[in-house]
Amino acid sequence: MEQLKNTSADSKTKSLTETSLDIFLGFLMFLPVNYFVLPLLAGPIAEYNILTAIQIGVMFSTISLIRKFVIRRWFERMRSTEWNGLKNFLKDNLQIKNSAA
């Protein structure tokens, strides 16, 4: 039972880790996008073209959506694996205690 408490208490640390990784990877992903793509759109940006603003917004949103989805699924898979390992551990220990009694 104590292990279940440790698992839920550890979720804040895991959330912080996931968020930090997401921000760091976002920075790394958008650095080349900002360097190579935005200069191509400098003229329309300077003209305050609404279509260009929409295109840039869609491009950044799509990249962010894909990045966040992949990271979330990765962390969820890690959490699920840890939880299944914990369930199996508890199940095995309970069976050993019950069979000893």
C-alpha cells in the first residue's frame, strides 16, 4: 500500500519532467523553423498579411500538436508500464502471503 502512495506522490515530479522535456524539445524544434521558414515569410509579415499570419499559426500549431501528442503518449506508456509492474508485484506478494497463511 505504501508503494501506491509513492506512485501518486511521484506524479508531480513526473509531470514536471514531462513539461520540462516538452518545452526543451519545443525550443529545439522551433529553432530551425524560425531560422529557415520565417525569413521566407518576412515580406508578407511586414505587410501584415492576414493569410500569412494564419499560415504561420497553423504551421506552429500543427508542429506543437504532433510534439505534445508524441510526448504525452510516450510518458503515458512509461506510466502504464510502471503501473502494470506495480500491480504484478503486489499481486505476486499477496499470493505469496495468502498461500503462506
